Amino acid sequence: MKAKYQRLLSAVLAAALLSAATACGGKDTPDESSSAAASGDAGVYFLNFKPEIAEVYQRVADAYREETGVSVTVNTAASGTYEQTLKSEIAKSEAPTIFQINGPVGYQSWKDYCANLENTSLYSHLTDKSLAVQGDGGIYGIPYVVEGYGIIYNNEILARYFALSDKSVSIASADEIRNFDTLRSVVEDMTAHKEELGIQGVFASTSLSAGNQWRWQTHTANLPLYYEFKEKGGDPLLTGLQADTIEFRYAENFRNIFDLYLENSTTPPGLLGGKSVADSMAEFALGQAAMVQNGNWAWSEISGVEGNVVKADDIRFLPIYTGLPDEEKQGLCVGTENYLAINAKVSPEKQKASADFLDWLFTSAKGKEFVSKELGFIAPFDTFTDAEKPADPLAREVLRWMEEDGVASVPWTFAAFPSEEFKNYFGDALLEYAQGAMDWDEVAGIVRSSWESERGQT
């Protein structure tokens, strides 16, 4: 996973460098009420970002042409060359009608080519509209595949806890945990009853060995810094990318959850420097712990552990609560680097045809079958029935939280972190703190100073 986020940050910064290369132009909304011909000017040209699914997209195009008569050309950029390919293709007379941007930063590079998608059918079906790329009074990028992370828990163990006659909390299920105070009360009481519950600790090991700190210095850190950047106005990711310094205003909130992990773990804090993510996931899979922080990608690792006792029906997500204001409205941390855009500079007919194709892909029975079974996306649209959603239980949990009324996902903002070294400084400081060699004020100071020094290098 760590390598994945290095690639994400590299892509974000590469996109930002291309902003000077784009030309000015209008941004018309694709008119879904107009009629588009099935040939000629209404052809669709999709520039694909992912080489590993190029063959599937070609089958999608063939199925769409067979069903509607509209041709779809799929061109796939070679790995690591998407921005370069897009820059070349967008200047041609037969330019892509559908392309992909890397979130708000990608939009800044390509905004003159992004049509307003606010009135499209696809946007109307987006379950969490806060995830769309917004700017200049419209919607210019729609996420089509997402991942999410939070606190994974084994509901079988939680159910045993809530059935105890001498538990100290008044709530009856994990569904009632909606803030940090309640989470802390439950966790600390579970620790007091861990022998009865048959666990070694409530949380699996807080892995702090070298190369295994990303769950804390990247994922957990996303929360306090997202809220800090959000309060400054504008898009939090862009605010973070432009920030030469940070206040680390919510350092104590980070400490709240980190201390809860350390003090209620399977492993004493002083030994965590020898623990890996794999150790942590194995502890959870074997029923030695009731909770572990990770993302939906972890199910394959959990289910693949020899001796795994966690049933698919018992695995759930909780948001990472830290004591922030109004956190009852906080969902999982959800993000993507994959957003669909429609070329504002092609004809209205081609814009309409492109919007129709995307609508078919994510709303029709045939299109959704491709999405869930062959493309393997967690697609954030309300058009997918339970039977059509991914079989992976954690992927289903991400979608459940995204569809929860009154709850907003926390967007990924860690792509704004200034460097991998910043995260390493942060993670190393957390290890020293866990071992008792550094106090919390020193940790917070290192986070602030390393952000400033590393941002000066970018």
C-alpha cells in the first residue's frame, strides 16, 4: 500500500505541472435532452487510464455498439504515460470525448476541457456528491471507483461483548458507536473483559516497524489535516498542496485515537517497532483482536490467513473517530484517483453521446455487469442493487457508509503531504512516542517542522 500512495502523490504532482499547457475555452453542460445520432459526429472516444483493464473496456465498447449502434473507440495509454498521452490526444481533430482527471489537481490542469456534468444522469446517481470534483459553479469530474478505510471490526466479538451482563456501557450494539467518547468507553470496557471475550487485545498491533507505519502517518493523519485544510476554505487537497506550513491544529485528536490503539492493543507499546501490517492483520484474522484500522483492500488478506475465523457476514467498518466536532456526521475516509470527465471542446452531439455511454455503463443491466464482475469496481452509484454490488464484504461496507443518510465521507487529502520523507519523520516520531522516548508535544513539533522543511524541497 505504501508504494501505491507514492504513485498517487507522484501522479498528483505531475498533473499540477501540466496546468500551464492547457488552453482557454468554454465549458458547456452536456445536454441530455437533445437527440444524438448513432453515427458520424456522435461517436465516443474514451481515453482509458488503466492498461490492466483495456481488454474489458473493448468488450464494453463492443456490447454498447451492438445494443445502441453507437461506436465507442477505446484508446489506452501505456502505464505511467496518461497525462502525456492526454496532452497529445486532446490537441487532435478527433480528440477524446471522455477522459480521466486526477481529482481537484487534475481539474486545475484540464479545467478548460472539462464540461459541466451537473445535469447529467450519472451525477444524479452519485451516492456521495461531496466526492465529485467541483469548481467554477459546476461539477467537472465524477468518481467511478472508490476505496475506503476506517476501523474494521469483527461483529461476532462485539456481539459477545454487548451480551455481557456487567458491561459498563448502555448501548446495545456497535451501530450506536457514533463518536470518540462512545468508542473509547466501549474499547476500554472490552479491554477489562478481554479474557471473557477470548481476545488478546481490542485492537490488533499498531504496526510501527520501518515501512509499516503508513496506516498512521498517512491514513490516520488524513483526518486532522483534512479538517484543518477544510476550515481554510476551498478544496482541502488544493489548500494542502499550497500550504508551506501547517498548524497541526487537531494534533490532540490524532493523539486521542492513537493512544486508544496503543493502550488497548494485543502488543505492549514498547514492542510495536517489531510489528508489521501483516502481523496486525493476522491477529485480527485469527480472532486475537476485535478491531483493526485498514481499508476495504484488506479483506483478501484477512480471508487468506490460514486459520482465519472472521466470517464475511461478521466484518464491519466504523469511521475513525477522534473527538472532532460533529463527528456523528463523519463517515469513512473515501477516495480515488479516478474521475471521469467529458471534453467540453467536442461538439454537443459528442458530449451527449459520451454522457449517454457513461449512463449506460453504470445504470443498465449489461453495463453494471461489466462494472461489478469484470472491471471489479466499487462504483459509488445508487443504481447498483445488493445483488449487483461487489461480493467483498468490506467493499459493501464502504458503499453502505457512503449511502448512510446524514453522513459525509472524509475525502483523501494525504496526496497533499509534501513528501515521503515527511511521512517517515512522522512515523518515526510516533514510534519514539510509543516507546516512551518522546512526548506528544515533540511529536507535534516534528510534524510541523518536517512539513515546512519538506515543502521547501518541492
